[in-house]
Amino acid sequence: QVQLVESGGGLVQPGGSLRLSCAASGIVSSPYIMGWYRQSPGKPRELVATIAYNGRTNYADSVKGRFTISRDNAKSTVYLQMNSLRLEDTAVYYCNIRSLDAWGQGTLVTVSS
């Protein structure tokens, strides 16, 4: 089964930027739709963005214009560029391949001054 490992989380000030990466092992490349989700304590996990193999993307309204999802199919890696971060973006971010029910372990993003 594919293994997903997120990285790039950390502490950032409001208005700052982070770039998350999710590397997939067990496959060379993926035709699957991949996505980023996030979860904060007391809240359900929510979809942040998805990207298809051909690069077509979808975003949650809350992140449109601020976040950009991308993928490198040759590296089996998906990225989430997060700009103009807000306090409410604080969460554990998970990458996902829905059709495989594959999840990473999550990477914590903390937006705080």
C-alpha cells in the first residue's frame, strides 16, 4: 500500500507563508486525485484542496486565492503552498489519496504571533 509522508509544517506569523510537501512511496507516480485536508481540535477534518493527475484543482472557499496545490507526478509528490496565512489556518494538515483511503501522518501548521 502507498505510504504518504507530509513535511513542511511549523510555526509562522499571520500573513506568512509555508509550503507543505507530501511524498508518496510505494508508487512511482499516481493517476489518483490527491488532496490536502486539515483538522483542528474540536473540529471535523475538512477538505482544503484537491488536484487531479492532469493538474485540475479545487479549493475550499476559505483558502481560495491564498493556497495553491500542485503535484509532481514524476516524484509522486503533492505540495500545498500556503500564503497570507491566518490564525484560523492553524491545524494538522494531512495529504490523502481518496480512492486508496491513504493518509499521511499529518504535519502541524501553527499560525501565531
